[in-house]
Amino acid sequence: MKRLVFFWVEKYKEIDFMNHENRFLFENLGVDLSSKYHFEYKWDSDGRKLYDLNVFLNKDLIEYSDKIQDLKVFVGKNGTGKSSLLKLIGNIVSGNNLNMISSYVVVWEEKDELFYYAKGCECLCNYKQIKNLPFFKTIIYSSDFSRYHDELVRTGNLINMRKNYLMRTRHNDSINRFCLEEENVLIDFLIDFSKIKDDIGDSFLWKMINIPPRLIFTFDDTSIGRKIEQLLENKKFEGKEYFNSLSLTVLRNRVKNFFEKMLLVAWLGVCEKECNDTKDIFAGSIAEYMQKTYPTVYENVAKLMEVANLGKVYFENDVQVDAVMYNLENNYEQVFKFREYLRRINPYFIFMPVTIDFPMSAGEYEYMQFFSRFWNVIKKSKNPTEVSNYLLILDEVDRGLHPEWQRIWFTKFLESLDAMSDSFGIKLNLQLFIATHSPFMLSDFADESILKMKRIQEKSGFFSNVKCDYNPTRCFGGNIYDIMKDGFFLESSIGGFVENQITKIINDMKKCKEENRPLSIDYSFVNRIGNPILKSLLLQKIKSAERNK
């Protein structure tokens, strides 16, 4: 497998062009992309040459997994360009947009030999020059939902798992299509991974995330109501004045049981394709109407009822609602059939959302979201006779997770790679880039795997371009506070509000001494300080100031 080892860019991403013209986030920036190598270089802007490109080998490397060929972790404060750098590299090495910047150099290793590709400049080194950059199969993931537009697109070599991209590519009703696809991907993942058993016969899902491998489908009446309103707006109903007069409450009273609700949803699916007289369906029994008017649709609903494992669950306000429940450890086929009939009945919106057991938290969903999307990509592209080589870029994959889950995330990820490979016959070989703000994750990575990025602050206060810091952080198995202070450039060990209040007390003591006036100390605040050493030092300062007043 090829591995990326170094990337250099002359200029990229203009910043503050109104006040600081021709300044860029990345200016003459070279970054090590491999734990194995460290590069040093010089840049001649007049001659447009990158020279003295020397490489130093790192020894005694940590082998994280036989599925991970190389790994690099990007850390730094917000605004230091971690996401921008990863997206830039992902675009270029996958061949997605080679013309987005004018000058750059890519160095990679293949069969223990170094090669390079240079665009818009010369690169003076002893490595073998390649005229055309060989593309890397690249997967990029982020749960980022801050911007609707995303310049990353899916090409033959770039697979974009970012939420923004997935939402933008679901045809007309993008949000609805996105939700449908996400649910399908999640259920596929849950079914596949629930088949994997550990040494004592328990589901791998239980080991991966502490919830039982059960699926629960419940009706979403609000979603059904919105669909009715949408069809009314699109004039899909004949005699819609009659239907419009039926409130959702009345509708619920007329459609009393699970079977009738499912028939109503099936009828709404028919209405997506053709107009219907709203009076006829409620003139008598909805079951008799559907059986007579749409026998095939009625038959699909009847077949669904045969595989629906019906039960009751408590919902909000302790109200019992109808639900379809499956234990994934022994109901694989029923789940497949039930979902197939759901889509036949109405493929246009989610009317029976799924949850894992009850309920699933936001953090748990975030956790499963990555693993399900990643598994979906690997499953679609797997070829048991070939090795699946990927550059995997993860941008804040730990977002929204509790610190304990952040701490064990990498371990769970490695376990999932082993499960995929062993249970499904997939030969994985990954180069991994991770951007994170979590010191709990960073404690799992060796110094040579970490790249610290920070913005240069000029005398005027302006934060200009990014620089890389390769000084050791002693992260591997290190103390969390030391990692936070060094690896994340933390400026204090306490909260900003408390720090400001302590600073005010100290400044007030100085002013009282200068103005020869008595101290006014809020001792209730001081006594609440949780750090005993900090509280003791502050009290000593106060007592000293009182003695010397």
C-alpha cells in the first residue's frame, strides 16, 4: 500500500483579505503525514524551489493494529486549520480537485521507496519524481452540520461521509432522503454486527456499545401529519376540503389500531403518485376500501403484519404505544422482511423510526453513526480476494461523546476493524488521519503520531498563518492535564469565569494597597474553590495583604 508521508503547500485559504491583503492560513506550510518520517525543508519563493528536503526516520514505532499501516493525529485550538488541511489533502490525493491550489508537493512511500509529485514548483530531493500523482482511495468523515455547502464531492477515489454532503445529494427532498438512507445504513450495520459473537457467545454490539441489540419501531404520528399537509399543499387529494377539515385528532380516532394505521400510510404512498378522493377512504372501513381499491397494496400490508413482532412500549408521559420489536440475536430474517414491506408500503418518508432498545441518547447515536457509515462503505466495496486500501480521514469523530467514551473510542475502533476483517472476510489496510480536541483520545497515541497546529499571533494581535509544532508532548499513556496543557495549548487549569474572578481579587488587593483603603473580599467565593492548593495560596495572599494594609 502507498502511504502519504509529507505534504507541502505554498499558499491556501486567504484570511482577513479586507485588512490583511494577500495573507493566507497556510503559507509555506509543510506537514509530516506519517509516524515513520520527519521532514525538514527550505523554500525559495523567487526561484520557486523547495530544497533541502531532508527526511529523518523515527525508530521504535508503536504498532496500533495490523489493519492500520500508519496514523497521524492533528490537534490544536479552533481555527488552526485542522479541518481545512484534512479536506485539502483529501481532495488532492483522491484527484477530486487538483487545480484548487497552484503550488504543492506530495511525497509518498511505496515498497520502502519515496516518490514525489510537484505542481507549480520544483522539488530538489533524492526521491523519484512522478509526473502524474497516483490517486489514493480516500474516505472522509465528519458529523459537521454547520454549513450546508461542502466543496468535497464523491468521485471514484473520494468517498464523502460528511453529513453536509450526504444531505445535499438526496435528490429533491434532501432531508427526508438523507434520514431514510441513514436509517437503512444503521439497520444494516446493527444486523450485521449483531451476528458477531464474542468468546462467550454474547453479541459484539453489547461489547461495542453498552445497549442490548434490540430494534424498536414506533409510529411517528407527527411525521404522518406533516405528510398529509404536504400532499394537501401539492394538491394530491381530490375533495381536499373534506380531508382538510379532518384534524389529526379526528384522524387518529378513525384509524384505531396498528393495521389500520399501516393501511393509512400505504394509502398516503399511493397518493404520492396519483390523486385520490378523500371522501371515499373514510366513507366506511379503511380496510374494506384498501382491499377493494388497491388489493396489491393491501396484500403488502397483510404480509407485513405476519412478520411484525407487535408489542407495547411506554412513551412520553408514560403512555403505551404500539411498537414492533426485534431481538437481533435471533430475528435477522424477520427484520429484513419487515423493513422490505415498510418500503413497499411507503418509501417516501419515515413513518416508523427505529431506535436501539429505548431510548438511544444523542451521544450513542453519534457513536453509531460513524461506525454504520464506515461499515456501509467497506461492505459495498469489499472484495475478499483483494486488500481494501484506504486513506481514512476522521474530523472530530469523538464530537458529542462523554470523556470516558472518548478515552476508549480508539480501542473500540480497533476492535471493530478486527470484527469486520475476521467475521466478514475483509482484508483492511488503512492509513488514518484524525483531528481531535480530546485529550482523552490523545493519551492513546505516541509522540511521533501527533502533529500540533497553532496560529502565529503578530504584535498587532492579528492571528496569521499556521505553524506546526513537532516537540514531544509525552502523550502516550500520559497524564490528562499535562496533555491538555501541552498538546492543546491550554492556558490555564481552571475555568475562565473563576480565573477572571481570582484575577479581580488580586488586582483589587493591589489597588487597595496603592489607595490605602480596606480590602473587600468575597470569602464565600474563595471558600468554594475546589483546588486546595490554589485556595490556600489565594488565602495566604489575602492574609498578607490584610497584615500589610
